[in-house]
Amino acid sequence: MGILLSFVMNEAMRDLRRAGKIGLAAILLIALSLTALGGFWLLSLNLGRAIDQWGDRVRIIVYLKDEPAAAKVDDVLQRIEAVGGIQRLRYVSKAEALRALKRSLGSQADVADQLPRNPLPASVEVTPDAAIATPEGTRALVGRLATVPDVEEVQGGSQWVDGLAQFRRLFQGVGLVIGAVLAVAAILTVTTATTLVLHLRRDEMEIMRLVGATEHVIRAPRLVQGMAQGLVAAIIALAALEIAYALAVPRLEPLLPVTIGLERVTFLSPLQALALIGAGTLLGALGGLLARGRATA
Amino acid sequence: MIRLQHVSMVFGAGPSRVAALSDVSFHIGKGEFVVLTGASGAGKTTLLRLLYRAESPSEGDIDVAGFDVSALRRSEIPRLRRSIGIVFQDAKLLAGRTVFENVAFVLRVLGTARRDITPKAFAALKAVGLSARAQAYPHQLSQGEAQRASLARAIVKSPGLLLADEATGNLDEEMANEILGLVKDIWSRGTTVLFATHQARLVPQLKRRTLRLEGGRLVKDEG
């Protein structure tokens, strides 16, 4: 078995050399496909992290119609909590809201002192339960809060996450389509390269059949050739992604906290990188298997 | 070693139907040297192709080296062919490999142990007198040398049966006699030989049992 394996590997390497520029094109196409797929995957993973982290930070602001008396604050909070799905509540009085406004105005804080009266309403900051901290769950909570009699208006933090989630879905869809198109092109190129090699190898294949080689031994080199092309391509794709990551992250990371609320961008994990390599090897193997060429004997 | 019973081979259908072989029966025992003769188109190559299952007979039974060839499953054909060495009119050497590599290729493809490949390949080359040309490439060989290399490749796996299909067809008389001599040597070591040729002058030279085909029919079996 070891001898035959050695024979298959040697013949596959010989075929790779014979494939020449077409073989190289196949490798580059698979690399391109995997780089696109990997890039979309990377971005999608980080978007997903941003969406997941949102669940810890979201705040819904419930503006009250009137500021309750100190003794009635707990009653109001209980009525709000009764809608369900709430992890934490924090009451913000009109005075505290004005103080927060002055802090945000900074050196312009004395503008607020010119106001004849405090126009800011009392409010309750609501943190949803982790279990419902999704755009859909938040929307439902906002709807329930709006029915509480004490409530004037509810402002939720879900709109931008809705947009982010939709963008992520669109992104994933586009990435899959582009990746699939490139993958098909890559498979077809590997198939073409392998078919060319089979044509060049037809004399050898004829001899192999005449002397009693099994079909497995005859076909194995083209499978190995395809896998080798896919493996090399996957490594190239991974390297390209690493380089793009190293170049882009220093420029992107300062913007992430204020845009999507993400502190840092992570790269593919070792397991994910292995999955990418596996996908490349599989693409190459498919291309090799699909090649048709047969010496008659 | 070889038994054919009422074997026919028909190609095509309707107006384009061609009977390449019609009701051919014969038996060749182990260790025999038999000449298969007939004009071009008589059915010699078709008969040989049936023996190594490059074709399936339209009718009849074929037994080769214990294999029921006519009923052989596709997956079993490699086993049959491992017991047969085949030499063609065209040497069919692999251009990108040396003479030694061409012969060793057979052993590598069949999974021969690495330590046995070189001695066996050189033994085969020695048997056909090509040891000195082991590192030459096919384009550097004469026709006679190329045919000897082809013979070495056919016998390197020590087959019980050697089929030669017009092995001297492309050679001049001197080279043809050389090849014939080598084939006889191979036969003398116990290999059964079926030697197909359209060259009538070789038949009396060989002084062997002769099967003659005409129009796909076996018209003579003598010797």
C-alpha cells in the first residue's frame, strides 16, 4: 500500500508540473474564491460579535408623563417591570437628567442655567434581559412599555442594531453568492487543468490499464493533484487574509467603537482557518474528480 | 492456458454490421508457442483483444489462465491482465521516461516492493539485451531497440502468457529475427506465447503450431 501511495503521490506531482499555466490558474482561482469567502466570513463574524455585544449594552429610555413623587417612584418602576423581559431599571429624575445634560455640554453648561425651568422629563433606563436582547425582542419590549399608563414615550436602541443585523444578513448572502460563483469557476478550472493532464497522460493510462493497474490507482493521481492545488490555494488565501487583516485593522479599529460598538476585530480562529484550508482542499478534489479522460484499452 | 469455444465478435448493426470473428474455437496448452496468422483484417487483433478483455465477445466462451474472460466483471479485468504480457506493433513506450523507467513503471504501478523494482527491471532489460541502453529515452532508440524495450516491459512482471500483436510488423528482417529470437527465449523459460503476424515468411521460420484466420474464421490449425 505504501508503494502505491508513493507512486500516486509521485504521479500527482508530475501531473501538477505538466498542468503548467492552467494548473497555476486553477490554484489562483481557488485562492481568489477562498479569499472572498474568507473575507466575507471574517467580516460576518465580527459583525456578529458586535450584534451579540449589543445585548449587554442596550438601553431603552422610557420617558414618563409626569415626575412621580419620591414615595411613588417604586410603584412606577414596578408597573414598568411588570411588562416582563427586563433585567435592570434605573430611575432618572428631572434634576439628574439636567445634571447629565450639563455634563455633556461641558464648557457650555451655563446655557442650561438660562432655562426658565427644567424641560427634561423624568425617565427610566431599561436594560432588557439577555434572553430577549435581540432586535426583535427589544422591539416587542418597547411595544409593551408603551402601554404602561405612566409612560409618555419609549425610545429603544434597536433601530441601529436592526440595520446592522439586516446588513449582516445581506452581507452574508452576497458573500455566499460571490463565493459560490468563484468556487464553481475554481472547480471548473481545476477540472480543465486535470482534463488537460489526463489528455497528456493518456499513453500512461493506457499502459497502466494494459498491465493490470486498478482504476483506483489510475484515477488517484488526479484526485491528489486536485487536492494539492486546493491546499496550496487555501494557504495562499489564508496568507492574503492575514495580510489584509494586518493592514486594515490599525485603520479600522479606532472607528469601530463609535460605529458598531466593537472594541477590536478578531481574525479567524485556528479551527476556522483549518476549515478554510479544508474547503480549499475539497474544492480542488472536486475539480480533480470531475475531470474526464480515459485511454481505451 | 487459452480456450475459445464458438467465439464470435460482431461490430455494428444493420447494414454496417461486421463479423470480425465467426465461430472460432481452439485450445492452447500451458507452455505452448502458437503462431496466429492471417492477412490484415482477418481478425487477429480482435482475437487478441478478446483475450485480454479489451473487448467482450458477442458470442461464445473464452478462458484465459483460469479466468472466464467472457463473464469477467470490469473490476476483475486488472487481475487478468497482470497474468498477461502484451507486445504491440507500436512499442508504446512513454516518451518522457527512460527505458529503465518504462520497464520499472509496470512494477511501480502494480505495487512491487521498492527493493525489488531495480533488480527485476534490470533482469528484464538483460533478457532482451538492453542493459546498456537503460538510461536512453525512447526517441534515442532504434525501432528494434524500442521493440526490445517493449518486450522487457511485457515480461518484467513474469506473466504466464505473452501476447504479441504484429510485434515485428514495423521491423526489417534482421531486427524481426532478433525479436523472434528473444520471444523464443522467453517461451523457453516456460511462458506460453501466442504470436500474431501477417508476415507469411515467419511461419515456416518459427516451425510452430499455426492458427490461420481468414475473414474472421479459423481455417487452419496445424503443427
